[in-house]
Amino acid sequence: MSALVVPCAHCAGLNRIPADRLAEGPRCGRCKSAVLTDAPFELNQASFSNQIKGDLPLLVDVWASWCGPCRSFAPIFEQAAAQLKGRCRLAKLDSEANPQLSTQLGIRSIPSLILFKQGREVSRQSGALPLPQLLEWLKQQGV
């Protein structure tokens, strides 16, 4: 039985969870909230370094409130979060509220999707995607 390291969606605390118990709704050892959510969680400068760690991939949607395509993509991203729970964690990064992190990530257009695995960026996609294309892109990345 292998254990996975999974950052908490609420406090970014790292949790060691047996792989066969991911579907049981594990709670964070630090904040006692659900480690995995079926909705995207907010990512910011303070939580970024811990959130990209761990054994489950992290897909980040970089967006801004004034961006029409970002707003229209939001419900699709939420649907993907529900479908991928336990396989991939989904987070939203507000580029206006986190300009330093957006610059650090080299964001030039929004929406932008960035996939991290074990602390490293492995793929990037600019623009909004329909749900089937988003899921297919993730499948191609091994998610």
C-alpha cells in the first residue's frame, strides 16, 4: 500500500494519504478540512510553493475578472474539477490579485492553463477549452 503526499486545498498543509483511501474523503491533519475538493480552490503567492508539491497533479487556471473568455471557461473548469477529483487537483489563480506570481509563471495571455507534477511545470495551454478537449489534453499529459 503506497502513500501519496497531497497538499490540503484549504491550508496547503502536506498530508500523507494511502493511495487506496483517496476516495474516502481524507481530512487534513492540520486544519481538519477535506484535503481534496470537487471544485477548484484559490491559489495565491503564499500557498503556491506547497500546492505544486505532492503526488497528485495540479492544474492551474490563470484568469482575471475582466476577461470574458475566463468567465465563460469557469463553469467548464468546475465540471472538470468534479470529474477529476482524486486524480488531479484544480486551482484558480487570479492574475490581478497575484501579479508577482503571474510574472514568475511567465503569464502572457489569459486564460492560461498550467499543469504541475511533483513541483514542476510539465505542460501549458493558452485559451479556454471545451470540457471534452480539456479532458483529452489532460489524458495526453498522463492525468
